Amino acid sequence: MSSKRKPTNTLIILVFIVFLLLVPVFLKSSYWLHVLSIVGINVILVASVHTIWCTGELSLGTAGFMAMGAYSSALFVMRGELSVWGAVPLGGLLCAIVAVALGYPFMRAKGIYFSILTLLTGEIFRLTAWYYRSLTGGPLGLSGIPSPEPIKIPGIALITFDSKISYYYLILVVVLLSLLILFRLQKSQVGFTWRTIRERDNLAASVGINVLWYKIFAFAVGCFFIGIAGALFAHFMHLLAADASGKFGMFTSIYILIYMVVGGEKKFAGPVIGAIILTLLPEVFRPMQEYRPIVFGALVIFIIFFMPQGIVDLPYRFLSWGRKIIGP
Amino acid sequence: MFEISSVVFLQSILNGLVLGWIYILMALGMSLILSITNILQFSHGEVYMLGAYVAYYFSVVLGLNFFAAILISVMLMAVLGLVLERFFFRRLRAEFLSSMIVALGLMITIQSGVTLGFGINPKAIPSFAPGSIGILGTRIGSDRIIAVGISVVLTLLLFLFLKRSKYGLALTAAPQHREACILLGISPDHMSALAMAIGSALAAVGGALMGSTLVLNTFMGSTALLKGLIIVVLGGMGSLLGVVVGGLILGLVDGVVLVVFGPVAASVAPLLLVVVILVVKPMGLFGHEF
């Protein structure tokens, strides 16, 4: 992993961002804007899980922390009379605080023990939302969650968030900000320490790195952004339900894990690309109806076998094939 | 809390034990596969579900004897285990994350495939041993007693196989030192295949027994997978005794809490219990570091 940034990469990212900004101009369908907003939320989730994975721990509590962020932000607005702009970060912050509190005991467990712990904790969060009827509506769901308040820029414009287009832009901005923060964090000294811990935690501890706190920090950062994603999801859907097969069920956590590895967990862009492609693919296969999961599963296996480094490695592979054919 | 009589309480304990022993069959295979091939077999729940459906197909659709159907199911699932090991997991041997994702892909594919084949509606296998036996005022179906009996016998056989037979010892040796095993003439690949075959066969038995006594639908695999994962980490990786103890704890909690505290507690309590146990003992009850 080279620390020097290649100018081509920056160019590709800029072109992609401009493309994303222009999407609503030629894509009028509100259905597709809805799908793209969900893609954005999945991208935040997968980048957060990838940040936790930097320390070598797989968190499977994504759905649970997302539920916590979603419900807390919605309730801050509906019961606590807070502004949405304050409630969303507060939802994320609550997740981070819970992550620190839970991280201390949980991080003693490693590997699959930690994964199962987070999976079960996530399920407990979801079941709490499911059974705490007076607060969350229980099986009926929590409905009537307000959209963000309009932003008034004096003399220029009034930005309202009542349409899919404006919400698309809001999610886009949050996604880009989150990705920027997580990217800088992963490339910083902290991120370097995280990866040191993943490679050899004993060695890291022996040179004076506080392994436990670095792991908890990664967990808290990941859960913060997962909470933000959940809160955005709440104000985007206006309706939350915590049933097992819904967005907060444990399958979401598993799918996020699949996105991460299929995209390619070695690079920062990999999980993001994986989330984008694998969330959009089932929409492309929509006419195939009940065959979709089979196609999805088979595709995942296919990619793991034939692109062990993930989808993100594909361009490099094409380049090296090209060089082989054309010659150096 | 409800007022409950001691008979109801005893009944719930018995139901919990039955549940526990069926979970154990499922979890033994997962634990075996995890400790010997280092694969978190997420599609194990689907092997279990497929085992139940094969038994259903042969016993109900084709009208065979139920135990013959179980035998066929066991053999087919053992072959499936071999196929999965040879064509999917062997090439990802050293890659924990990739093999896990392949297992997840298999899980999604098998589950939706079986749903397409058999339909989404639950099926039923007629009880293979009608009637019930009374124990201290409680009634328990004789098919459940036979299921527990089969489960206990299979667990003991597996224990004997692993501790006493040459192949069993080779199996436990394989994950400990790969090179040394090759030098001694033990092929780690063959041992992985053996573990997958045994594990899948046990899952088939568990699925078929579960399918005939309690539920049979295409989503039973996901539930069983979660139970299996909980048992494996609760007992500690690589410990047979841990699996048995973990399975019984989980079964008892599932059975007793439902009756004593109602359905809300029944769905949260097992999760909470495992979280607490793992926080206190991070390697599980009987786990140890390799």
C-alpha cells in the first residue's frame, strides 16, 4: 500500500463525484433516487465496518447499532423536540458512547467470539426496539418521522428536504464527508497502528501500543458512523420497523460483510465499490423475481473465486493482462 | 410473571432438553468443521435444512420408512459435505474471510433454491413414533425421546471416534501442525473432507429429527445457524464437552424461560446469557487458546 497518492486516482474520484452530482439531472425517476439513497447508506455502513476491520475484528452488530442510531434520532426529534440537524449527530454519538461502554468488556474476546458477541448484541438492540412498544411502536413500527428542517441561506435560497432529490443530495454530502473522515483516519498514524494490531497484536502491545484502547476507538468510530447512517435512514424512510427480516435484522450485518469482502477489503475503495455494485445488482435483476437470491449468492462465490482481491482489483488485472498481451 | 405449577415447570425442562439435544447435533458439526478446517461454516444451517427436506421427500413424497429416509439423507448430506469441501473450501484453505463469504453465498443460494423447489409453506413429517410417555405427571412424545436417544448415541459415538480411533486422532491432529501431519502420512485435506462429511451428516440427522418433531420450513436453517453459532462460542471452540454443555444450557433457557417469563424474555434471555458468559469468559466455557 503506497502512501503516495496517484493523480489518476484523484481524477477518477473527482469525475465520479461530478457524475453523482449530475445523476438527478438525467434520472428523474424517484424510485431510482430512493435506491441510490439506500446505496449511500450502505456505503457508510460498509466503510464503518471496514474501519473496525482495520484492527482485525469483524463486527456483525451493524444492524443493531444502525437500529439504535435510527430510533434514537427519530425519538430525539419526535419526543425530545430536537431539530433533525442536532438529532442525527446525537444518534451517532449515542452509538459511539455505547460502543465504548461495550467495547471494554467485548474486546477481551477475539475473532469469532467478538463477531458473535456483536451479532447477539445487535439482535438484542433490535429486539428491544421490537418489544418496547410504548416508545418505538413495537411491531406496528414508528411512523411519522419528520424530514430535516429546511436550511435557509439568507438572500440565496431555501433548501427544503421534502423531495427525493434534495434528500439524495443530503445523503451524498454525508456519505462523502464520512468517507473523507474515515479515509484520512485509516491513512493516519492511528490507522497505521490499527493495521499493526491486526497483523500482530502481541508485538504491538510489546512496543507500548495500548491495543485495547485502539480497538475500542476503532469500534467507537465505526459505530458512530453506523449510527449516523441509521439516523439518516430513519429521516429518509419516515417509518421504522424492527422485524427480523427488515433492515435491522441480522441479515443486514451479514450482507454488509459480504459487500466488504467482495469489493475487496485490502483497499479503502474496495468495500465502497462492493456496496455500490452489490446493492444495485439486485435492482438490475428485478425481473428475475424469486431467482434473485440464487443469482446473488452464486455471483458472490464466483467473485471470491475468480477475483480473490475483490472487485476493486479488476482494473489492475485488466492492466496486467493488457501488458502481458501488448508487451512491456 | 405467571403462576406455574411444578408439572408445567418440569415439562418445560423436558422440552428444553429435547431442543438442546437437537441443537447439539447441529452444533457438533459446526464446531468440528470450525476447529479442524478453520471455516466458519455459515451454510451449515442450510445443510441441516436440506437434510430435513431430503428426509421429508423420501419419507412423505416417496413413502419410505422414516429411518430409511434419515439414512438416505445422512448419506446424501455427507456427500454434499465432501463436495462443498472439495470444490469450494479447499481452494480457500488459508483464507478465513474468503471462505466465510463463500459459505454465506452458499447459504443464500441453497436457502432460496430449496424455497423455490419446495415452496415457502411449512411441511410436516408425520410422527415416526406416535404416542407419549408420562414422566412424573408430564407427558412427552415418544418420538422426542427417541430423538434425544439418537442424539446422545451419536454424540457418544463421535466422542469415541475422536478419542479412540486412529482416524479420529488424525483428525484432531490435523489442525495442530500441518507439516508434521504431512510427514506422518496424514493428509490435512483428507481430514478436512472427513470433518465436513461427518459434520454435514450430523446436521442432516439433526434437521430430520427437528423436521419430524417440531418445525419444517425453509427458514429453519437460519434459526439453527444462530443457535449453532451461540453453542459453539458458548462452549468454546474445539471442545466437544463445551458443545454438549452449551447446547443443554441453550435448550434449557429456551424451554424454561418461555414458560416462566413469557415470549419476550424467551427471545432476549438466551442472547443476553451468552453475552454475559462471553464477557466473563472470553474463550467460552471450555475453550482454550490454540
